Amino acid sequence: MKKAVHFGAGNIGRGFIGEILHKNGFEIAFVDVNTTVIDALNSRHSYEIGIADPSHAKIAIDQVRGINNKENPSDVISAIAEADVVTTAIGPNILPFIAELIAKGIAKRHEMNNTAAMDILACENMIGGTEFLHEKVAEHLESVDLEFARDHIGFPNAAVDRIVPGQHHEDPLYVEVEPFCEWVVDESQMKSDIRLEGVHYATDLEPFIERKLFSVNSGHATVAYNAAYKGYKTILESLQDEEILSALKAVQKETRSLLLAKWGEYFTEKSLLEYHNVIISRFANPEIIDDVTRVARTPIRKLGYDERFIRPIRELNDRGLNYSAHMDVVGKIFSYKDSEDPQAVELQDKLASEKLEDLVKEVTGLTDEKLISEVVASVQKYI
């Protein structure tokens, strides 16, 4: 049986990546520090996924085990040394912390003379996620192991999309997911000849990553921060508000103009409009009760230079295209309050103690004075 190592036994890992790997006949070793989840995986070697639609179908996933990377790092290294594929779904900020373990796994493959080609895929909400992970892994590899990795280990970028709301169940392994899912991989960066059913392989991934990031991530955040500003608690109830739905559609319209300007050979206005209408229906799925606080968490990260609002604003500005709807959401992000979210607390503390223009530069990384002043003006409307 083919072997997979997956970093991150959370809802996305079990409810999306795990499902695809299972369907393709892999035994999956989930790597995580959550003792409850890891112990349950090792006790039962199976779990169940529920589909959030009227069918309420259940999918059984078996041939799974868990490894606690904090308690048993050597087991992770050994698993990577024998794996056919390695995947992650742990969040962009955590990738550097697993890089050394992956490097040691690659070094052990070299030591064992395991020359079977293997790909490592970071399935994260970021552009160039695997490329970023590759850079961090390379920092921990000796020159001979770097050469081995260049010959035998692929680091293809990937884009993933599935809504998995925050949830709590008596069974720590059970997870409910929306029916829709999309996983796109840059085939040109692969070393292995393994092709997973249910995964789309493209020779140029960037258009698909940007379509997803600027449509799903930007759109979901647009709903969340507008909802928070108006006092709604769930994404579903907030989308019954015509002002919030209109704000989402306005951001989508600007996104379409950017995607068509950059990637007109890949997308049409019609195909993007259909894609965006599907996204609205996904956000408004009555079977998914998604908390605004889950979608809106980590506001500082979401205001980053290459993130879901500032990047499209920069690129729309460069092309002389409208970005007013995006800019409006940026103002609401700065106003976001959640005492349970460390980044939200930090942002409000900085707003209270720092000059606004300096804070905007610090958080967004912007240097264009025109855009900085527009962000400041947008923030001042809502704080």
C-alpha cells in the first residue's frame, strides 16, 4: 500500500486531504501535536467525514495512524523516509517549524538510498506555499542531501479549496465538510509520477491560485469583516443582509477585472461570474453554520502585503482599475475586535498607541504614499 505523511490532523487535514489520499489507496500517517486526536487515530485507525448537504452522507476513512511530532520526532523522520508523498495543512505560519523534521526525513531517505521520487505539497492558503516550505527545508539540509533532494524530491506548489467550518463533536475525529472541493497542483514542479484522482494538475498554477485566493479567501473575509462590523455572529445570517451581499459582489467584480487583466487566456468574464456565483452559494450553504470569528481571525496576517486584500489593491492600482470595495473592507479589518483573537487584540492595542499612518505601513508593507493615505482614510471611517 502507498504511504502518505500528512502534517496537520485538523479539520482540513482529516476532512479534505485525508479524504483524497484515502480514495487513492494511501495509508496515511497524520502528524500533529494534538494528543487527543493522535491517540484516537492510533486507537481506531479510522474516522468518519460528514458531507454538509441535504444528503448528510458519511464517508469512512481507514488505514490511518497518528504520530505526535513533539513526543516522537524520530517516528516522523522514519515515516518520511519511506513515504510516497508528503502533504501539509497546518497554516502558513507553522511551516517553518516542520521544515527541520522534513529535512531530516529527506536525509534519512538518502542514507537508506531510497531514490524513489517523492513530492512534498504544502496545501495552505498562500501563494507559493510549497516554494516557501522548500526554502525552509533547504536551510536544514547538508550539501549532499541538497543534491539528493534536487534529484529525487519535488516541491510542487498547490492550491486547495474547501470550506470546513469550526465545529465541536463528541467524537474528536469526526468532521463535517462542504460538498465542494478543489485541489490544484503544479505538475511542472513534480518529481513523482503519482497522479491523484480528484486532483487537477496544471502546468501553470499561478492563475488558479490567484483565482482561489482573490475569490474565495478575499470573498469569505469580505463577508466576515462586514458581518463583524454590523454585529452578526455567523456567515449564513450575515448573507441575508443585502448590504453585505452587495459588498461581496462588489469585491468579486473588482476581482474579475484583475483576473481578466492578468489571466485572460485562462478565464473569461462568463466563467469567472459562474465561479463567483458558486462561491456565494457555498458561503450561503444552510447546512454550514460558520462563525464570523473563525473566518475573521488573524486580521494582521490578512492585511499582509501579499495577502487577500493588499495584493489585489496594489495590482488593481497598477492597472488603473477600481479597488474601492477592497479598500472599504481593509478599513473594517482595522476596526475588527475579538478579545479571544491575539492578533485582533494586538491590532487594537497598536491602533490606540501608534500613529495610524505608521501602523498602516507596518501592517500592510505598503510604500506607495497614495495607497497608504487611502488606507488611512478607509480606516478612519470605521474606527
